[in-house]
Amino acid sequence: VPMGVLSCMKYLMFIFNVLVFAGGTCLATMGVWVAVDPAGFQGIVAARAVLSAGAWLLLAVGIALSLLGFLGCCGALRRSRPLLLL
């Protein structure tokens, strides 16, 4: 495999992982926002319990995606197989 192709794959994996990290950060931010100020979302969701559970779910999924994206970025830049497999 030519070196240019490997370099291109490395940077594409880095960009994809940055997008995953940004998406996870946005989800975690939304989860914190809904957990702290649920008044803005009361009209959308009728039950308070569903809103609270959804906020914590958004927060957990966002943190997990952010961590995965960050480790993927590190793995892509360092060409670390274990980090990329994680």
C-alpha cells in the first residue's frame, strides 16, 4: 500500500473521530442543559420522569461518545492499533 494512501486514511480517521467527539460533546451539553433547566422542555415532554431519564441518558451517551472520539483521535495520530480497536 503506498504511503500516500496510508497518510490519507490516517487523516480521514482523525477527521471522523473529531466529528464523533464534537457530536458527543453536543449530546452531553444538551443532557446537562435539560437536567439543569427542564422548564423549557416541559411542553415537549408531558411526563417529568421521562424528561429526567432522557436528560441522564443524553449525558451518558454524550460522555461515552466524547471519550471514544478522543481516544480515536489519539489512536489515529499515533497509529495505535489498540486505541483504534477500542
